[in-house]
Amino acid sequence: MWRLGWSVLEASEAAVAARCCIALPNSAGGAGVMPGAPTAESPLPAGSENGSGRRHWGLWITAGIGGTLVALYAVVTPFVAPALRRVCLPFVPATSAQIENVLKMLQGRRGSVVDIGSGDGRIVIAAAKRGFEAVGYELNPWLVWYSRYRAWRDGVHHNAKFYISDLWKVSFSRYTNVVVFGVPQMMPELEKKLKEELECNARIIACRFPFPCWIPDHTTGEGVDTVWAYDLKYSGGFEARNLKTTPERES
């Protein structure tokens, strides 16, 4: 009898111990869980949500900075690149006086007009408004797209065309009137190119800087707004040019 009672007591203690390992009572009288065991209602470790948010913000900021740098590179490069070429030809908008002086040199002229290095298209658009078939060549794509927009806005997009191209890779043989906004370093080479390509009835209008060897037939304006016109139909200009480019033949 004593052994039976002791066995019952041991079995009761074992059952209690097993129950304690499975669940513990809480303050409300309900069943609890084993200490340290995770549950669905257990909160995340402190700071884990903040850390995840910071990582997401970091990714967004990095992507934003990267996208901004790429956009700046795409916009700025076409404007900076001319300064890195053998002949630096930066974009400098034509003044109102320069445009008016160019239009004076086009009075009474016929045929097409081409602007070499057309920039934002001011000369081409002004010539198109005077009834010319005008074309502009520009290496900067942003300026070409802006010029096309301005021509459309002013209603002359049918007579004003703009192309992305290097002036040294274009033939100007089909143009009667050529406008040049150049720099001194490029004028001698451009002079030779135009001499080989243009017809004898062409007129070349130089702005800001004249050609080094040609003698202008017409000049208007003052200072930076001066414009020089060279009519190739006059033999005197060619003779004077040849004398200056080949002086050794006179000795």
C-alpha cells in the first residue's frame, strides 16, 4: 500500500513537471508559453524596423544622386565638349544687332541660306521669316532640338531645318548664302573648304571674325557686331586672296 501511494505521488509530480515545461499560467489565468519561445504575437527586436527604413531611404537617395549625375552629364557634355576639340568653338548666342546686320547682307539675295554652327537657330529662323529656305548645322543635339522647337513655335518649321552634324563633314556646295559665326583658329581652314565647294555666285557672310585672306565686298556694323560679306562672283576677291596665300610667287 505504501509503495502504491509513493508511485502515484511520483507519477503526479512527473505530470506536473511535464505540464510546467509545456505551458505556464499567466496573470490572467490563461495558458502561457515556454520561456524564451517565439510566438506570432512577439514584437520584432528593437530598432529592426528603423534599420529597414534607413536601408530603403539609402537606396532611394543613392538612385536619385546617380540619376541626377547621369542627367547632368548628358546635358553639360555637349556644351563642354567644343572646348576640348582642336578648334574651340563655344556656343555664344547672336545679338539682335548681329542678326539685323546678317539680314542686311541677305537683302536682294536669292537661293538657300545655311548657318554653319547654328547654335540656338536665331539666324536660320530670322532668314526663314524673310522667305529663305534656311538650314542650320550644329553639333550640339540639345541646341538642335531647341532650334526645331523655336522654328515650330514661330511657324517657320517648313522653311527652317536643323541637322546634327560636324561642319567639316558637310558639303555646302548646294547653298547660295553661307553664314559663319567662327573663331580665328578655324577661319583659314574654313576659307579653303568653302573655296573648293561653293559656286561662283555664292555669298559668304562672316560674323565676329573675318576671313584672314579674303577681301570683303561689303561690311556693316561695329565692334563685335561687325559683319563681312564676300561675293565669290567677283574675280578681284579671288585674285587678292591668291596673292596673299601664295606670296612666294611674287618674288
